[in-house]
Amino acid sequence: MNFISGIQATAGALNAEQVRMDIVAQNLANAHTTKDTDGNPYKRRVVSFETVMTGAGSAEKGVRVSGVKPDDLTQGDLVYNPGHPHANGQGMVQMPNVRLAVEMVDLMSASRAYEANLSVANCLASSKSSLTTPSPRATPSGTGSSRFRPPG
């Protein structure tokens, strides 16, 4: 088993899920931003992943972020709020297309995927250390040093 490629694949997944959590956090932070720098309501951003599978000799395998794009397919709600500074002539305000419930589900999913990949990295690291560190029970029968004997 090649530990390096396993850890690299897991590191790529950890980085991708971190980007996903960052974008979800930005979406949540801008859920009520009715005007961005362009004068439009904030558009929810979505992370796209791609699988990386290169040749057998290459160490690059796993997943990475292929892009972060605005979700232009959905429109935010029109809310009647005549006192709002961005209301149109009829008192309607165009809200961002961010849905808090959707963002929270995405955040939970990304968090769980991050935790799962972190567990894989920890398992790989502990497997590698157990293969390179001599076990106290690996000494020939009864000839091991006293510092490896269990107390009592």
C-alpha cells in the first residue's frame, strides 16, 4: 500500500471540502445582501469538484475544486418592504437567492465529508507509524527489554 498517494488523495479531499465550507459560509453571510458591488442582489455561489486520476506513475489522484460559480438559475424572492433603501417604485426588494436551510444542509454535508477524510488521514498515519515502530510484543519470547514489559 502506498501511504503517500493515500495521504495526498485525502489531503486533496480535505482541501476541497474546506473550500466548500468557506463558500457556504460566504453564502450565509450574504443571505440578506440586496446589492453587491455591481448593484445586484448577491448570487449564491456553488463549488464544483472534479476527479483527478492521472497515470499510474503520478502521485496526483483524488478530488479537487474545479470552480466556484454563481448560481444564476434561481432568483431570489421579491419582498415587499417600501422602507428598504433598495426598494423599487412599488416597494419591492429583490433578495438574494440564498436559502438558509439549503446552505445549512450543504454545510453539514461538507463538515461530515471533511471529518470522514480526516479519519482516513489519521488511520493512514497510525498505520504507517505502527509499521515503522517496533511493537513491545515483537521481541522473541521473553527476551525483550524490561521497559517493554507490562507493569505488575
